Amino acid sequence: SKPTLAVVGATGAVGTVMLELLSTRQDVWGEIRLIASPRSAGRKLKVRGEEVEVIALSERAFDGVQVAMFDVPDEVSAEWAPIAAAKGAVVVDNSGAFRMDPDVPLVVPEINPEAARHRPKGIIANPNCTTLSMIVAVGALHRVFELESLVVASYQAASGAGQAGIETLYDQIAKVAGNREIGTRAGDVRQVIGDDLGPFPAPLALNVVPWAGSLRENGWTSEEMKVRNESRKILGLPNLAVSATCVRVPVVTTHSLVVHARFARRVDLAQVREILRDSPGLLLYDEPERLEFPTPADVVGTDPTWVGRLRVALDDPHALDMFVCGDNLRKGAALNTAQIAELVAAELTPQG
Ligand code: 11C
């Protein structure tokens, strides 16, 4: 029989996309149980065309569950993922709570699917959306050219900060809309938007904000450290040199990154194109003569990582510059989690 799946955090920004995905992907699940905070319990949500009542997070909610996806804040995962695992569920956790735990694999199915099988804690971690938005492309190129260093800048969407981020951006856009003078004098955007900045440290409408996450040592942010640490772990390159600058932009959903990747081998652009065209999870969209390149407006709602603006660095034949976009709620979160859960489901229900 098909395994029972629990979706913890079913009502959040990622949870909402997860229910959409579960309704359209190949149906490998028996019961799908929706779990959320007591505040959301009793709500009915649609999955696979049926209304399902959300139940409150509790130990008993995991009775009979074989796979549990967690799309909740770090502290909720830290407390509840081990409880679900102790009850026998394989947990696929999308928070930051366990990603760097040496006993928890950090999995991207296109890159390191085999890692999912070794999970001594019964927990598999899903990477951060910014890492995920570039790593499928970088990983495919690493296989051939051997990655040595990454210098990246992110252009992150508001929905990376959850439903509150989305609401904040729409509210701010409404406040500045129609005013054809705003954005011409220092401080005028702040004045119109007022004090309610939501989860962002500066106005996001008509602006870019060089900050995501919280402050870590020496001026680096948590998000920048995640890009570095998680890339190293997923690629199995503990000494990979990584410098990331994470920036929030007024886009609702889809993270973009400018990537400068340096390899041990000389980069051959024709071969790069071939790799990006033929590897799973990637869409090569790079026709500069026709002004064709990925932008979040075209990428949102799609599954692959889109890659364009491919250039061999002018001053370094071992380095490649490119622009990548990935839907941060799909591949960046719900889709990768679903793909990992499907790997586990395939283990639990052997074919033939
Ligand atoms: C953002 N990437 O865009 C963050 C959100 O570690 O899962 C996801 C945080 C995480 O703000």
C-alpha cells in the first residue's frame, strides 16, 4: 500500500505551493495528512481535488505517518522533527535547523540523491532556497569542470520571507503606486511607506536591500553563510571558496543569482551549453542576439532552474559568468522537498 504523508506547515507560503504540487505530481501517496499550528487547525484545504481538514501539531498527529515534510520555522522543526522521527516517520525538513548536522544528509535529487539513504536520525534536510536556486546548474558544471570557487550575488524575492514578505511587498507597492515623484529624493520612499517594513530592514518597493537573514560574524549574514556552507556540503567540497552577497529585490517569487564560478579546468562554452541543455532540472535560455535570458517574471511557477547570460570570463579562461533564476517556493522549497520525499516513498514501496 502507498505510504502515508504528513505535511507540517500546510498553511504557510511553502505549504500552499506544496499542496499544489502534490495535486499535480505523480500520486505516490496514500493518505495525505495536513498539520499546522493549533491556530490553523480546523481549516479545510484542497489537495488532490479533495478538501482535507488541517489538524493541530501534536505527537499523536504522526500516528501511522511514514514520511513527514516540515515547512515551518527553525525552532518548530528543531522541536518536532525528532518527535516525528522517533514515531517512525522519515522527516524531510525544509528549515535551517538540521542542514549542517553531520548526521543529517542535505539533498538535491539531481546532484546527490544517494545521500538521502544514509539518515541516522531519520531526518533529511532540504537546502535553503537561495542555495537551491543555483546549485543544480553549478553541480552539473562541477561534474565536468571541477569547481574551485564561487562568487555570487543573489536577487531574492519577497516570498523568501514567507507570507509576511509577500503581504509587505504588495502593501508597499500599493502605497507608492501612482506617485510619479516618489523615488526622486533621499528618504521619500521611507516616508510614504512609514514604519511598517514587515520582515525587511528597509523599504522593498522601489528599492533593493542588501540583507537577508540575521547578522553573523564579521558582517556576514546568516543567508550568506548558508549559501557557503550548504553549497560545500551538497557538492561534497568542504574547502570550496564561496563569497555570497545576498540582496532582496521587489519581486514576489523567484530568486535570481549572478554567479561567477571558477573551475580547475578551462571552460569551453559549447560544452557548457551542452551540459546545461542535457542535465535534469535545468532550462538553458540564453539567446543574447534575441535578448532572451531568464527573468523572474518568466520563471515564477515553473520547476527548472533557468540559466542564461553565459560568458567565459574575459580575464580568466577557467571562470564562467552566468545568471540563474529559480522559483524559490518550488525548486527552492516545496518541489525539492517533494522530490526527496518521493525518493523515500520509492524505497518504502519497492517496485515489481
Ligand atoms: C529568504 N532564503 O529568501 C530565505 C528564506 O533557510 O530556509 C529561507 C530561509 C531558510 O529569505
